Amino acid sequence: MGALRVENIPTWMLVVAAALQDAQGRWLMHRRPLHKHHGGLWEFPGGKVESTESPVEALARELHEELGIAVDSKGCQPAGFAQGADESGAPPIVILLYILREWRGDPHALEGEEIGWFTPPEVLALHKPPLDVALARNLFAQDAR
């Protein structure tokens, strides 16, 4: 029998997300594909961190896959995190949020339903998954300081 490896028994899932802010102070939100969990809800773009990646490497990969943009890891400013358990019994999720104000390319919805640029009050009013609700509240509470 082979050795039991910790990475084969995940106790939590690490996810990264980006709060992209444009020159007008608006924030990019991404609508989840309808066929996925929380389908149709708005979220900060991002995704799972693979075991071979650092969080910033995963963020760059995910933003390229989802939005078609390139980011420099030096421009990724940590902005907070949210954590929670999924009702389905899946491992708990921890989302690390990074602020980005510079990137290369024009963001397009390559994997989701659509993207949009929103002011902080508009972001807070969007229908979002619970962890994105927490991320947005924390982000804009920091912004107000």
C-alpha cells in the first residue's frame, strides 16, 4: 500500500480573486456561468490555486483564462481574504483577494456569462456568492479609510 499523502486529502481549498480597478474608480465583476455552482451570480474573477502554483501565479493564470489579460505579479496588492464552508460537504474555501490597477489587454468574458464595471455601491448591491459578499464589504471598508 502506498504512503498516504496530505495533498490527496484536501482539508480546505485555496482560491484567488482579483479586484480590478479602472482609472474611473470602478471595479470589474464577472458573472459566473449558469451551469456552475452559484451560476449567474457576480464575483471577483479568479479561481483555484493548483498545488504547483503560488497564489499570484494562479491569479495571473486565471485572469488570462477568464479575461484574456496579462498581469505582473508585482502589481498584485493583497487586500484581504474570506473563508467559509460549502453546504455540499466539500472542503472549506479560503479566497485571497488582490487589488490590481494595471494589466495588459482589454478584459473580456471568456469563461463566464459577462463582465461589468461597477462603482463600490453597485458592487455591494449585486447578487454575489456569500464569500464575494464578504470580500466586497471588506474591500470597500478598507477603501473608505
